[in-house]
Amino acid sequence: MQLLLQNSSVQYCKPLVISVNAGIDNCFSQYITTAEPVASAIVHPKFKTAWIKDPEHKRLGLELLVNKIQQQQQSLAAATSDSANSSDEAPVSEVKDDFFTFMSQNTSSANC
């Protein structure tokens, strides 16, 4: 929007550009200032951090991402150590959640 305001060829539409910009700020400012939407935009390959003007918002979004990644690594490490300590059989929850288990069940009943 700022590029449109700086463009000298936009003379008659400047009030419209200013109004649209104010409307966007009014409607979406609550989403732009919290860490979760900023973090989700940061991980998008097209947007990354180029659109974030406030360094504090950028810092909050990046901190949230780092914290989430560290939490995920810790839970993965805990799950890996738990599975290494348990028996070699897959847990019941893994077998139930396996997408392809329906194929083995359907083929055995279809042969009857």
C-alpha cells in the first residue's frame, strides 16, 4: 500500500488507497500483532519475514517458532526413548492409527 501512495501516477485514488489501508489495519491489526499468525506467516516460503516491519513482532514470531520446534524435539526424543525401552512390538495405538491396516483386514474377509 505504501508503494501505491508513493507512486506519482496515483493521484485521484489516493483517498481510496488510504481508506483501504486504514480498513485493513482496523480489521486485521489484532491478528498481525500476536505471535501465532506472525509465526505461521514466517514459515510460509512466499512470505517469510519480509512483510514484518516491527522488529519486536518479528522477534516474538521467531521465538515462538524456536520454542515450538524445541518442544517437538523433546517430545520426539521422549517418545523414542520410551519405545526403545518397551518391547519390539508396535504399541496398540500405532496399529490402530496405521492407515493401511484396513487393507489387510478387508483382504482376509474377502477371501472367505
